[in-house]
Amino acid sequence: MSTIESKVVVIMGASSGIGEATARRLAKEGAKLILAARREDRLKELVASLPGEAFYQVADVTKQVDVENVMKFAVEKFGKIDVLYNNAGIMPQGFLSEADYASWQSMLDINIMGVLHGIGSVLPIMRKQGSGLIITTDSVAGHVVYPGSAVYNGTKYAVRAIMEGLRQEEKNNGIRSTIVSPGMVSTELISTVGNEKIAANLTEMGKKEGASLFAEDVANAVAYVIEQPEHVAVSEVLIRPSRQVV
């Protein structure tokens, strides 16, 4: 019997890429899933294709009430939440001199506040249970800074700090926390880059052997974290393509 079997897992940002791949990976192991994202058509299609128990709820992670309603929905369906996976995120790229305030604000709202909405909404539930695991998709960009990505780097460094603070604050309440930090991954995330030159370079880079991960590779890392017994806390998983430089 898999240690994932029958665990209730909420995945935010589940409609494509890493979120979708993780849903498929965990469904095969017998997890009970609540999948959330903005695109209902993609969620409906995904849930229909999965084995076992899976439900979806449309939610925008920038809206605290939406995220809270997802957690309530999970408890209504399954009576508990074993794992929350904060996976929603965007990756606009560009130089600070471009002063792209709109993309900066979007990154803050989704990459940071979206994570905080998940944490704030699930903590009362997990504290009452006396157990729980909160996983957040971070990035190699949260460990290394490089030109053209300062604000995105900043959001991912913030996620690292928030998740470490969560670990320290909740470790005596049975609640564990993990960041999964992938390098280059071939997903729809590249469509959020915004800068055409950088997006083209990333797309071309992803075509080279060993230069990009697949969403399934990250899903396997998430499954590894969930499989660990409750006395084991995996604080960070840093996963790069074998030929990535940074």
C-alpha cells in the first residue's frame, strides 16, 4: 500500500504543467484530490481523466476568499486536508529599467500573496487536525539571482523565507513545510514571461537535451515529499536539468 493512498491533497494551480502532472501522479497512487485553478474547462477535463476520487473548484489565488472556499470544499468532501500544494505562479521576465509595474504587481499578487492565502486558509484546519504538510513550488530562481529576473527572483526568495518561517512556527503543531525548487521546466509557464526575446531564448534552451525538466519530473519530487513519514521533514528539494548552468 502506497503511503500516498487515501491522503487528501489540495493542489492550487492544477490546470496545467506541474500541477496537472502532480495530480496525475498522485491519482495513480490513490490520493483523494481537490484541484483548483482559474480555468474551469481544463479542470473539468483533468478530473474526468483521473482514476479515483477527484473534484475541482475554480479559484483565483489572488483572492483570499476563493482560496478559503477551496479549503472549505475539501473539508466538506473529505473531512480533512493532509497536504496543500501551493503551485500557482507566473514568471514575467524583464529588466528593472523597463519599470513594468503591472507585471511586478502580478508577480507579488500571485507568487507571494497566492502562497500566503493558501497558508492562511489551511493552517486553522491543519492545527485542529494536529497534522499536515504544506508544499510550495519555489524555483532555482529563489536560490540564485540573475539579470532580467530580479523581481521574479525576489518573489521566489520571499517564498523561501515564508516557508522557512512556517516551518519554525508550526513544527510543534505537527505541521511540516517543503519548498520544491525546479530549474528550467518545459511548461506553459514560459507563456507568462512577457519579454519576447527572453521567452524565445528559454523556449530554444528547453529543446536541448538535458537542458530542461519535464513537469512529471517535478511531480515525482512532490510525490517523494508526500511519501515521507510524519517524523521526517523535507525542507527543500532543489531539482535541476542535468545540464543547467545556474
